[in-house]
Amino acid sequence: MSPGYSIKSVLNVVLWYLGAWALLGWLLDLFWPTVTVGLSLLLAWHYYFQFKLLDWLWHRRTLLPPRARGSWSFIYDGIYRTQRKAQQRRRNLAQLLRRFRDAAEAIPDAAIVFRRGGELVWCNKLGQLLFGLKWPADSGIRLANLIRHPEFNRYLKKGDFSHEFYLPSPAREEIELEVRIMPYSADQYLLIARDITQIRKLEKMRKDFVANVSHELRTPLTVIQGYLEILASDPENIAGGLQEKAVKEMSSQSDRMRNLVEQLLSLSRIESQRIDIFEKVVDVPELLHRLQNDAEQLNSEKRHNITFEIAPQKMYGHENELRSAFSNLLSNAIHYTPAGGRIKVSWRAVGQQMEFSVSDNGPGIAADHLPRLTERFYRVDRDRNSRKGGSGLGLAIVKHALERHHCKLSIRSEVDSGSTFSVRVPDNLIVQDQH
């Protein structure tokens, strides 16, 4: 209560007011009529300021109170102070609410708040994106009507939220979500959904990688072990032809395992390196001339017609990685193209950029295989023991080496019409002519 307003002060004002009217009535010998008039004026005065109070509270938009005198000035000021405090509290609550929503939008998970009965209270933008919700339009609607997934609805009805739940995104089926629900307040729950699609893919890749490496190593080890058992069973009576074949086959399988390990190490090295690759100049023409000499040795049996078109431009990058990528593309063309085929290797300008490409007239690749060619251990020929097939790591090495140089491998191929593997090098990696 205001220090200027008290019961004593009110009584003093009323007594002085009524005393004045009583004195006037006594002097006029009209005591009661005069006192009645005074009380009527006092009542009218209070009703007048009461009307102004109601008009201020319900019709005026200003926060400032109207002018008043007497006790009504204390009432107006008290209401004004109360409104100011309430306004400040609303501002603080609004600020806290904005901070909460900003924090909820910043987390990399979908967040949904719903009541015990399942009615939607609030959700962040990621929740809208992954669950197909619209907030605030869907506010108050039960989640069972918004997320029509039978297992999810059974999970909600069960009410046991002690363990996580997995379901595909209702809005994007290719995304898998891990859902956790926890009490949020007395009658509300908080649902947190995390996108685990990439984790699932990585887990599958890890399992496939272990299975593929195990299979790739098991075959040559089985061959070597078999010949060793034959040689160990009766070494004195082993015919020379069999011994020569065994040594040759074991040497071949050992080379196969060594190449596989070297490719795995090369791929791991490319993925782990984080050094700046754009400071060293790679003499691409000289690199391609060396690859041309290597191609002559690889081509000694199949005798392909290999032509090189080499422009003089150089580029910035990592020479060993570029050599590995270019040589893998060239050796694949030599390996998979039937004897006497045509192979063209080019390093040419395309506008402000440069393009490296390897084209052949080999058997080509079916369209359904093209998107997966750069996956580790993926091969068009499913027979792992085929002598024609490689380890399935070559194009994976090419992909990672090129991505380190901000380049992308493009593949064009048609069955029975040949294939073209090309790499477009951005202009900022091209060494500009200094002359």
C-alpha cells in the first residue's frame, strides 16, 4: 500500500468533508438535507472516477492512467504499476520462450512437445520437416492423427518410454529415426527424434567391409594353404610340374593379397590426410607421358590401340593421388577392354576448366551398375574368384582422390558401346600461363 494512503488519512478526509457539510446544514437549519446533498456529491464524484477507470481499462490503448485526485489517484497509480510489472513479466517470459525456441531450433534433432492425451503443443522446424507437422496449425491435434504409423501409435498407447523406438520418417521414408520420449512437465512429454540414417549406412558399410576383406583374403589364403599341404604331405615325391605350378600359383595369390593391402592402405591414407593440396604444382603432361610408358607394358598382351591427347596445362594438387587416380582409370580400360580395342586418353581444355578422360570401346556397363561403381568392393562381375575381376577398390580410390581436389568422377557407358570416365578440374586449380 502507498505510504500516502491509509485508513487514518481516509477517515480524516471523510470527517473533514462531512463536518463541513454538517456545519453548513446547522447554520442553514437544514442539517439532514445538506448532509444528504454532500453525500450525493461524494457518491457522484466516486462514480465519475470509477467510470474513467473502466473506460481506461477496457477502451483506451494507452498504458498511462487518466488524471485523478484523492484516493482515486492512488488506485490509478497502483493499477498502473501492476500493469507495468505484468508487462515486464510478459516480456521476460516472451524472451525466455524465444530463447527456448531458439535453443530447440539449434539442436540437430526433431523436438515435439505433446500433452499426456497426445495433443500437440509445440514442435521445432526439424520436427515439422521429419514428421510432416505444421505448427501452430496442428496445435491441439492428437499425434496419433498426425503421425499415422501403427507401431508408433502402439508405442504411445503403451506408455512405456523407457527405451528408444525406431521408425521411418513419415515425411521422408528414406530417413530412419530414433525416437525417445521423456516427461517434460506434470502433464506433458518431450519427444526427441534423431536422424540415424547415416549411422545405419556406416554400420552396414563396416559390416560389408569386414565381410568383403575377409572374403578377398580367404580365397588366396585357401589356395596357398592347399598347395602347402600338398607339398608338405610328400615333398620327396612331388613331381616337378606340380611343384612349379604350385609355386607360380602361390606367388600369384601372394601378389593379389599384397595389392589388396596396398590399395586399402592407399585408400586409408587418402581419407585421413588433411594437408593443403593446392600449393604444389603438378606437371600433368609429364605425368601422363609416364603413364603412357606404363601403359605400353600393361598393353603388351592385349595390344590395344591407345592414343594420348595431352594439353600443356598444369594444375595444383597432390601428384601421388592424381597419378593413382589417372592410372587406375587407364589400367581399368586396358584390363576390361577386349584385345585389340581402342582406348583414348585426353587432357584437354573445356572453357576455363580442364578435363581428363579415358574412353574405350569395351563391353560397356549396364545403367543400374553406374551409381554404385565407386563403392568399395563393388564389382559388376559378382564372381569374386573371377580372374577378370579386380578387388573393387580402384574406383573407390579414384573417387576419394578426386574429391580431395574438389573434382568429381563422371561415368558414361552403354552396353556393347564402350565407356568414358572423365574428370573435370575447376579453373581455380589450373596453373595460369605466366607469360
